[in-house]
Amino acid sequence: MSRAPLRFFFDYVSPYAYLAWTQLPALAERHGRTLELVPILFAGVLNALGTTGPAEVPRKRFYVYKHTHRIAHDLGVPFVFPAAHPFNPLLALRVTAAVRETEARRRLVAALFSAAWAGGGGLVEPERVEACAASVGLDARALLAAARTPEVKEQVRLNTEELLALEGFGVPSLLADGELFFGVDSLGHLERFLRGEDPLSLEERERLRTLPMAASRV
């Protein structure tokens, strides 16, 4: 029986998305799943929900930077903060969306995440994105041209809307058999779910979904 793929919604701007990425290919393989890489614009999610990202809240921003360094240390993965953050990831997202073939997209995503978060020189400037694409054997100039087309721009927008329709609110988000998991710290819960050992029953999930609020600050 074929198993549904895991859908990974990500934005290169998120260090948590990078940290999740370093673990996901092996996780998917352990459970006999393919991994679908879905680039979305995190800023678009924030705008749709009328909220702010963690790097836009000064106190939270500093904590996130320390927190992600500590997680990277625990995972044993390379981690070098970019020269400035947040940065504009849109070109990298669009170039990723322009690559349709699964393995080619996987190579490109690995190169772009490394450029952003593993000391690879960043990915804001077009020449850096172009260099990443070329480094994994892709036609970099053709991809940068494709990233400027309405079709590719629309694809990133549709990907973002897909996450919102799933009641997603941030990155990294993982969709597994209709259940959405958020954050690098949820990967253990995802694995338990894939093993059929989720402690939440369908009935309890539905009860929590409709749980009434007893107080409001508004």
C-alpha cells in the first residue's frame, strides 16, 4: 500500500525551518515516505493572520537567535547566522517553485538553506541564488528568468494559501495524513504519529478544536 507523502511547508527566512530540514529527509526515509518540498512566503501568512513574526518582536527576536543556536548544537548541524535577519527570501522561494523535478528541487533546497544558515554566504542577492542553483547542476539563468514569470509567482502564492487553508500559521509546518505539525520541536510528535502512536484520539482532537473560550482580553 502506497503511503501519502509528507508535505514540508517552509520559508528560507526561518532558522527553525532550516533546522527541521536537516532532519526531515532521514525522518521521511525511516517511515517509508516521500518528502514534498513546498516553498511558501511566511510574511504572507503573517499578513493574512494580522500577526507578527518572532524576529519582529525585539525581546523574542534575541531569544529566538539564542534558541536556534542551542538547537543546532544539540542536533550537531552547521549553523551560522546571516549578516542580517529577517532578510528577503522571495527570489529564492520563487526559484525553488520553478523547479518541478523532485530530486532537483531537493538539491536546490539543500543548497539554499545552506547558503542562508550554514555559512554559505546568504541568498538575498540574485547572484547568490544563481550560484546556489548552478552549484547543484541546474540552469541557473533559466531559473532566475522563470522566477520572474507570473506562473511561478502565482505558485508561491498558492502554496501559501494552501497552508492557510490547512489552518497553518507558521513555518516549518509538516502535513502528514491530514494532520498538521508545526515547529522543529514537533518532529518527535510527527514520528509518533507516523508510527500510529499519537496520544490524541480523533475524538479528543475534535473536542479540542471546538473548545469554547471562557475569557478574552478584548
